[in-house]
Amino acid sequence: MGRAFIEKLPKVELHIHLEGTVQLELIQELAEKTQTPLPKPADELFSFTGLADFLDRLDWICSLVRNPEDVKRLAYDYARYAASQNIMYAEVITNPTHWKALSYQQLIPGILEGFDQAYEDGYTDCRLLVSLLRSQTKQESLALVRWMTAHRHPRLMGLSVDGNEAVSKQSNRVLCDAFLEAKHAGFAITVHAGESSPAEGVWEALDILGAMRIDHGVRSITDPVLLRRLADERIPLNITPTSNLMELYPSLEEHPLGKLYELGIPVTVSTDDPMLMSIDLCTELEKSANAFGWGASDLIRLQENAIRASFCDAETKQLLRDKLKIFCDCYHKA
Ligand SMILES: [Zn+2]
């Protein structure tokens, strides 16, 4: 599949962590400002020995951000970068537990301000999903949801959860009240599952946490009954191919994305942590197209899936569909 087509295609990204979008130049600038030595030479900052090293680096990057002004800058920079990739709309996840120098009361408004400003300046329409960590307590999770409910903002779309399910086996039971409250308050629900957990984690995300879509969900591939449910109920899976190669699959050819797509499950393709993994959405789509034999119509279908799976209002969805249609009409005429 041609790179030029993928670059021009108006795209939607639904599974991306703000923590993993910080560009090297900004990291260096913040390290200098806070007089923090780099843990590695700059050109090795994005190479890792494994998942633990990766998570350490992510926390270290977040620790450089000490005030809401820097958060705003970081959010703004992401929206500007996303626009350069022709990403017309993104739902960005942040997990407040990574940002040790800031409270979520400082973090969330800072991000929303950055997204607002970027949108006004003509960059990508970014919305925010706030994520709990699997190991958080019931009390902590409820406090966050109640704060979100009291501080509504049009770009604050929903609640998420990430972290290692394998070490927090009871987390769905611990966090379910927070998810129920969030849903009643009108927030959308997305859940990381079926990556650090087997297919069972996806069942629980749907039936205990009320997930409207799943981040990852790739290990659903082992459960035919679950696959049928995902297809029948059109439950979206936001899949991040390169990120899954870190822990789960030796190569993209062995990744179940192609098969999940063929089964009629509404999959979308995202990057997870693009800067940390030295990837971008265009490359992820290009590699996936090559691995699974996808053509232009398949890549367009993925964007249609993502628009449908997004948590924005009907009017915004129509606007995104119109932009995609204008591109497709021009492409077919050319
Ligand atoms: Zn993720």
C-alpha cells in the first residue's frame, strides 16, 4: 500500500497515551529546566531492555513536568504533531498516577487547556480519557470519578483503566463502582483488556466494568464465543500492532489483527506510545497493510470503524465522515 495514500488519508486515533507522545526536544528542554540529568544519552533514550525499563522511562519523562503550564504545552505539542500526521481527531488517554509532580486537579485542566488552544489554532481535535491504574483502590477510583463529574468539560470524554491485569486480578471488582458512577454521570467507558489478561479479561471488561470498547483485546482470538459477541455487538477493539510485539507476538505476521478484521470485528489501528516506541500512525497502518494484504478500501474502513467507535457527539462524527468522504471522492477521481 502506498505511503503517500496513507499520509494523506484523514485519520482517527483512539488508543494513545499522552505520556508516550512527548518528543525528544521537549524532554531535553524540560530536563534542562528542572536540572535533571538524562538517565541515558539522548539518542538512546527511546531504547529499552524490557517492559519494566519502558515503564521506568515513561515515569521519568512525566516527572519532568512540574506545573500546569508545561502540561498545557505538552498537550498542545501533541495536537500539533497529530495534525502533521493528518490525524483529524484523537482520543488521548492520560493516567494521573504517572505524573508524580502534579495532582490530577492540576493535570487534567492543563491538558484540556492545551487541547482547546491547539484546536483553536487549527490543529487536531483532541479529546481526553482519564485512566485509572489497575492497582488503585476503590476509594481512589471513586474520588477521581467524582472530581471529573464536578469538573465537566466538553473535551473530557470518559474513563479508562490500564496497568497490569495479571498482578491485579481482582481489579475489575475493586474498580467497578467507579465505572458505574462514571457511566451514570454520562462518561464513556474504555478498558485495557485482553493484552496483559487472556480473553477472560475482555469478558470482565464488558460485563463488570461496562466497557463500550476495548483497548487491545487481541487475546480474544483464543475464544470463539467472545469473537462472535464482539462481531455481533460490534464492539470495537483499538489495536496497537507494534506495541503488542513487545510482549505478545514475535512478528506482525503472527499478530491476530488481520484475522480479527476478517471476522468482521470493528478493529481500529493506533500507536499506544508513539514517541517512546519511535513509531507513528502512518507507519503502523503501512506495516499492517503489508502484513495483512490490505488495500485502500480496507484502510478507509479502519477510519470508518474509528469514527463510529469514537465517543464524540453525532455532529462531530458526521463532520469526520464528511472529511473522509471528500478525500475518498478525490482519490477515486484521481
Ligand atoms: Zn494502551
